[in-house]
Amino acid sequence: KDVPQDHDEL
Amino acid sequence: MNVFRLAGDLTHLLSLVVLLLKIVATKSCRGVSAKTQELYAIVFVTRYLDLLFSFVSLYNSVMKVVFLGSAFSIVYFMRYHKVVRHTYDRELDTFRSSFLVAGSMVLALLINSKYTFFEVLWTFSIYLEAVAILPQLVMLQRTGNIDNLTGNYVFLLGMYRGLYILNWIYRYSTERRYWQMIVWVSGIIQTALYADFFYYYLKCWNENRTLVIP
């Protein structure tokens, strides 16, 4: 999958 | 946010408190790798650039600022504090950390999910964090008796990574669109690096003696 990842972790 | 993620973040925070406490209370950074601490400062700067343009939650933003602040405080104490800097074991901290930075940057340019400036830097921070503990682990092997606070600091860091893996498993099984292969693979490698340390830490703890890494 090449969907950009959500950066919701630290 | 789930209980594993929260516990992981709090463990991470606690590890930094333990390290700062050791440095401030004992006025010494004996056994602590400045190279690892500088790598963490680079990790936080490159990952948390998004403080400037993206907002996830107040919790996230506050934690990012705290992590950045603590990383720079630790580096400041180790490199510039008039007393503490003399306790830094330079000759035991010889890992070539520049190779880790270069390798992570090359990998981030090759493998990322979006070829943009901020995404590549973010990916670089994920790869660099995975290996940033190596100078510290090598230094522990060279230091004779490891004091409790330094041992606990590394133990808490390893716990934090383990809890993040549980967080990913939980999220994968409860969220519909949750997939972050780069973070997972890097995180599993990062956690695996602690296996040896954990073995000796628990062994020494069980036998009630000072931590020594053979």
C-alpha cells in the first residue's frame, strides 16, 4: 500500500 | 489512544525523567552514551517538524515539546555543563554514530511512503530511532558495573518499545484502515535490539546483583 501514513503516534 | 500506547508514552517519559534525575542528582553522566542522546535529539527534531503545520491532539503536541526539551537538556548537560561534562566517558563511547545517520538517510530516500521533504525526514527519524540505542548498548558492555539509574533508563526505553508493539497489534485488530509497515518493521527491529540487554537485566535483577553486561 502506498497510502501515506497518518502520523498520529509519537 | 489505547492503554498500550498511553503506557508506552508514559514509560518513555519516565525513562527520560530517570536519566535526567541521574544526571542532575548525581552530577554525573557516567555510563551514558552522548552519541545515543544526540541521535535521539536528531530523531525528535526531524520527526516533530510537523509541530509547525499539523495538529493531531493537545496530548501529542505537549508530548512532542517535552521530548524535544528533555533530549536537548540531556545533550546540554553531557556536553556543556561545567561539572557533568567531565564525567562523560568519552573513551568508552566510540560507536561511529555518523554511519547510523547516513544509513538511515539513504534508506529513507529509498523506502518511504511519499517522496516529499517532510515525509522523507519523518521516515529517516523512524529508521534512526530504530538503531539510536546501539552506541548506548555498546557502551554498557564496556562499562564495568552499571549503576541502577542507567540500567533502569535503558530498561524503561525497551519497555516503551515493547508496549508500542502491543499498541500496534491492538490498533490493527480494532481499526478499519490501519497500516504502517515502515513503522512496524523498524519498531520490531528496534525492540529486538534490546533482547540481549533484557536477558542480563532480568537475570541480574533476579539474582539481586549489580547489572553487568558480559
